[in-house]
Amino acid sequence: MIACLPRYLDQVHARYDTMERYVAEGPVLDAITIAARKKKLTE
């Protein structure tokens, strides 16, 4: 699953071209994005 995640995210980013739609239609992926940002901030 992890191996195909980058490709999946590329497809998602292509699909959700605006941040508003991305947040509204991709709550789970938005949570992943927030978690990634928090991890970057704490490193």
C-alpha cells in the first residue's frame, strides 16, 4: 500500500485541482497532509 501511495496522491492532486475541493472532497487525504506538515514542523 505504501509503495503505491505517491502514485495515488499524484492522481488525487490531478483530480482535486483547487484546495477548496481537495479539502471538501478528500478529508482523509487532508488529514494525511496535515499530519505530514506537523511532522515536518517537529523535525
